[in-house]
Amino acid sequence: MSELLYTELSDWWPVMSDPAHYDEEADIFRDAIEQTTTIPVREVLELGCGGGNNASHLKDHWKLTLVDLSPGMLEVSAELNPECEHVEGDMRTLRMGRQFDAVFVHDAIVYMTTEADLLAAMTTAFQHTRPGGVALFVPDYTVESFAPFTSNGGHDRGNRSMRYLEWAYDPDPSDHTYTMSFSYMLREPGKPLRCEFEEHVMGLFPRKNWLDLIARAGFEATTLPYDHSSFGPSLNSELFLGVR
């Protein structure tokens, strides 16, 4: 992993993205899992937990095991969610020898930039899902829903402040990726304003490919609408689920 945001800048994550703002989407994800599964949900595995923002809301309902590839992001999550188990691992290759009532993969799934990687992550989810359980995958976009955009944000937290600009675009529509360019402005006491820039390459697959790959991993594939108050009326977004 080479992205600054998840390595050198990982301790800035809570300044960039406030956990309190994840309450609505965490409720959406919990409802999707609980209305799709055929067994009671008590134990949940999250792959690609990042800084644990969703977990900070979901842990009130389930016993969570949180997995991420970045040690720095796991440290951030462990501080926010000390009652949760944290495991360093790659969602493509992780094998814990345990099964869970549900597996949850939020937007970290977009770092699967090939069908082989995406299928590997889904296979990991299948291996860790109990019969009757469900896996939830939440890509930011499919080919059908993607459109270039820019946005900005950031927060003040303690004595540190961050502001960022993100710009998403697809430099080559013939492949299965798009690019997200980030600029970060970082301010902390006693130091000059610091600016950092980086680009993240993210996976972008047609809706049909998502459903086909979920089925190839062994699940019964299904979808639910993803309706969030921050989405514009033109964004037709879906949650992808696999029932084991």
C-alpha cells in the first residue's frame, strides 16, 4: 500500500472524515444486512475497515471483527473502537479459519482494480460467511452510475485542521478503473501550512460484472437501493449483496 492517506497521513484520517457523519449510512448498511440474511446477526466481519468510522456506529448492534491492510488505519480504528477485535490483513487473501453471520465491505472494495482481485475479495467474504448469512459490498460507483466530479471537505479536530479537494475522472473509459486525485492542506500548531497531493486508482465495473462475480464466489447475488440523503436525484446507486 502506497497511498499517503493510509500510510504517512493515516493519523489525519479523523480530521478529514468525522466518524459522527457516518450514522446515516451505518443504519442503511445494518438494515440491508438484517433484511437480507436468513440467520440472526450477532458477529460481523468488516473487510477494509479503514479508520473504523462505520464500526463506531455498528458496534452498538453487533460484535465486530475489523480487518484492514494499513497498520496506521488500524491504529486509528483501535483508538475509536477499543472494544472491537482488529486484524491486519489483505481482503484478497485473508483466511481466519472462522465464519461470521455477515461480512461487510464498504468503499475499500473500490481498490480492487481487476476482476481477479474483486473475485478474490468476494471469495474471502464467502469463506468467512456462515450458511444463511450475507455479505454486503458497497462500491462507490458502477460504470452505469459514475460521472466525473469534484468535491471538498475537511474538519478541525483538537489543534489540527485539514481541508481537502478531490477530483474523480476516468482517463481511459475502455478499462475498469477511474482516478481520484486528492489535494490535502494540513495545519497544526508551530508548523507552516503543509500541502500534499496524490492520486488513487480505483476499480470501476459494470453492474452485471458485480452480480456475476458475486455468484462466481458462491453466493446468491442480489441488490438493494442505496438511498442516502447526500445523494443527488440523478445518482442511481445500489448495494450489492451475496447470500450464502
